[in-house]
Amino acid sequence: MNQRELNREVARKTGETVSTIAALGFIPLTDQPFEREPLTIDWDELDGDRNVALMPKRARSPVVVSRT
């Protein structure tokens, strides 16, 4: 049974649309369970990527002060 057939059969039994069943992510059962990695967001990394200076840093050149 492929994924399309599974989605159709579950939709027929539950009365839901095939697209709703496909969005829920039903998968055929196997001998060893397949667990997906959880979808997580590292908010610190995301904020670091978005951290943009409003004013660019000026290039500073050294200043020589002489006392005469």
C-alpha cells in the first residue's frame, strides 16, 4: 500500500477529505516505528541572524596628538 492509497482509505473510513488526512501525516505501520524529529526553532540563533545594526560602524583611524 502506497501513501496515496493509505490516505484515501483513512479518508473513506473517517469521512475527512484526502487533503486533511494527508496533512495529518498518516504513515503505514512497519516492524520498527518511524519517529520524525520534532520541528524545533532555536530562537537565540534566529535572533542572532536577524540582529542587524541600524547604523553601520564607522571606520576609525588613529589620531596622533602631539604636545608642543
